Amino acid sequence: MAQMKIDPGKARNAEGGKVVVAASLGTMFEWYDFFVYGSLAAVFSAHFFPAGNETGAFLASLATFGVGFAVRPFGAVLFGQIGDRFGRKSTLLATIIMMGLATTLIGMVPTYAAIGLAAPIILVLLRLVQGLAISGEYGGASAYVSEYFGNRNRGLATSWIQSGPSIGFLLSLAAIIFCSSILSSADFTAWGWRLPFLFSIILLLLSAYIRTRLSESPVFARAKTSGDLSSSPVAESLLRWENLKLIIVATVVAAAQAVVWNVAHFYVLFFLTQEVKVALSTAYMLIGLSVLISIPLYPLFGAISDKVGRRPVLITGLLLSVFTLMPTYQGLMKSLNPALAAATEKNPVVLIASGCNLRLFSAPVSDCDKAKDFLYKAGVSYLSETSPSTAGMTLKVGDKTMSGFNLDAFRAALKEAGYPASADPKDANYLQAFCLLLMLAVFAAMACAPIATFLAEMFPARLRYTSISIPYSMGSGVIGGFFPFVGTAIIVTTGSVFGSLWYPIIIAAIGAVVLLFIVGETNKKDIHT
């Protein structure tokens, strides 16, 4: 049989554009689903978990959100195996259908009051389906676009995949703002939060239609014709050291870019609304505008990586984030809630107790537990000191000292010390806050734009789908995906609203070190091999 003559590096522009749109649209849609859940976690958490501890319910909703990320390594193995053995196109179509159906059904799950424990169980199961689906999405999209464009401009082409999550994030904000604006606050909290989930059926139909119109990856088609497919891509990826060491490195880099993206888009939403006490609509508008402006930077940085290499762009984005993240978040508090920042500095809060250990998923029991829960919900940072076991709990607000848990006394003391119940719009410097958010988004675009093609270039074509999916699902999914939960838990446990930032700072720094001293440049690699 004559060998099939396919030149992946010279794909027609029209077909190439369709490939980029299809891959990016699917990624955008799948992340829309995830962001709708995460953005609304604080709104619907009380509907699916037992009453009595608002902080615990919120953390439980974030943990359920994280479950979708925890299962991703299993989905990576499943869909990576299918994609490397049977093709990119059919696998990508399956992932989009699973994701869309699971998201739509989340909008239909009855509440805890209606069906009891079955409500959170069903919610977790649907999140598992979502996590499985998205774990097969990214590796396939990255491999597919990289292989289609061959050795020309693949950094630019795959950077659109990286912009997909940002576009999905914007769409989720738009859907939430639209629904919350046409409904009363009570109706939106009671049932209106379901609408953004139900809207996803429209995106599902559009994405599935476009993907059915695609042809198979030229590189995969040639490998299939020549019989150069792996019979066990998972075993080859994980049991051969030359591949496994690359997967370990890729996991670290994927985690680093994930946390940098998260603090610029997603976690910052929690921070502004939960800790800085900014109105939800204000946080949406500020973050949404900064993300919107940053989207064109993804193809820009992708194109730059085609010229100067992937490593310089990735390293620059990570290091800029490492050194600016803490002062940027502190600046956001000073810009949007200067009264809170001033009160924290002038009248620090100190919690003095022994054996204080707030239970994250149950109602607070001891006076110390209750005090920690109260201070977290008030967005108040505090220092912890240990007292003798018989001394009980003491709370100091500035010069005022109170013994035992007294909610009214605590509120009065905080008010007297200048701690506001919410951010005052009249005192906010919105321009300064926007510039800080835009800076975060720009650094995130730099750290994320080249990552898809960087991962694709690290692995051979016969293992590419699997070998991208596994480290990305571990790094971006597990390590990066649990950041909102871990960050919130750190705040609740330590009392510092900025303490959670050490998680992304350390991970991003490790990623930069790996790129500087361990990984070689990949942008000149022949993607066909």
C-alpha cells in the first residue's frame, strides 16, 4: 500500500482556523462549567449541605469542587489511552458530551432539604463526571492542534487553547451577572443560581456540532496508517524512566502555571468577596474587565514563544507572579477596603486560647472554634497565642480584651476599632484595584500561553495524548485545582487572610526553578515524531 502523504506543517488556513476554534471552544466550554460551580459555591452551598455552619458548608462546596479535580488523573489515564489508540477526534467529542450533560444535571439536583444526604452525593457524582471529562479534554486539544499545525506557529495556535479558560470564565461571569440582575436577591439565592448551569446545554450543542465536522489529526492518521501506534500508552508513559521523568517535570510546570492563573482569575474572586467584603457585582466587573483585556495577550505570548522559545516566556511569567503576588493582594485590600486595611494595622486582633482546632466541616463547638468561625466570616485577620489549658478563650481587639465567646461584644469591639462590615464603595480606588488585577492577568497570560505546545513538544506522538493528560491533570487539576479549598482552609486555620498566598508562591517558584535548571528548550522539536 502506498504511504499516505500528509504534510501537517502546511495545513490550509481555513481548516486550521476551524481546528483552533473547535479545540478552544471545547476548552472554553468545559471551563465555563467549572467556573460557574466555583463562582456560585458561596451562593448554593447551603442548599446541599447540613445547616448550622456556614463556613463549613462553604468549605464543603469547595471540597466538592475540588473532587472534580482529584478524579482527573483517572480520566487522564482513561481518555489518554483511548486518544492514543483510537484517535483524537472521537475522544474529544466524548469528553465534551460528558461534560455538558453533567453540568446541565447539576442545575437540576434537588436540595438537601428535599432529599437529604442524597443531594450532596448526587452533586459529588456529577462533579466526578465533570472531572473525568475535562481530564481528557486538555491533552487531546493540545496534541490535536500542535499536530495539525506541525512545525510552524504552533505556539501561536495552541495559545488560543490557553485563552479558552479565560473566555469560559468571562462567560460564566456574564451568565451569573445576567441571571442575578433579572431576579431578586432572594429568588437568585433560592433557585436562580441553577440557570447558568442549565445554559450550558446551548454551549454543548454548539461545541459538539463543530467537533463532529473535524477531520482526524494528520500526525495520528499517519501513525495509524504506518502501524506506529502504542498498544499500551499508559504503561509506556509511566513504566519507562525516559518518559516518566518528563511526566514528573511536566507535572511541576503544569502546577506552577495553574496556580498563577488561579490567583489572577478565580481565587481572587473568593478573596475580594469573602475577605475584602467587596460586593459580588463589583468583584465580577473588575475581574471580568481585567481578564477581557488580557485575552489578546495569550496569542501574543504564544507567538513570542515561537520566536524566542517556550522557557523564557514561562519563566518570566512565573517569576513576576512569585515576587508580586503578596504585595498585589495587599494592595487590593487597601484599594477596595481601606478601612479594613487600616483597622487591621492599627487595632490588630489576637485570639488567645489552648487546644483551639476549628473543625472545617462541622459546626463549631468550643468558644475558640466559634471565634475563629466568626472572624473568618468577618474577613478579619488575627494572630493566635496559646494560653494555659484552664484559662479559657480571650479575644483582644486593639486595647480591648474580652473573655469567652460573646458575639455581640465581638461585633461591637470590631466596630469600635474601625473594622467595617463591608467595603464602602465611596472609599474604594477602583482604578488602582483594576490595574493590580490587570497585572495579575498579564503575568498569568505569560505563564500560561506557551504551556500547551510546551507539553506537546515534550512527548513522542505515539504517547502524546496520554503523556500530556496525566501531568496536566495532576499539576493543574489536583495541585492547582485544590488551591481555593486549601487556601480558604489555611485562612480559617491560621487567621491570616494573606497566608493562603504562600501556596501558589511556593509552587510557582518551584516551577520556575525546574524550568531554569532541569528542562531544555522544546520549540525546535519536530512534532511529527
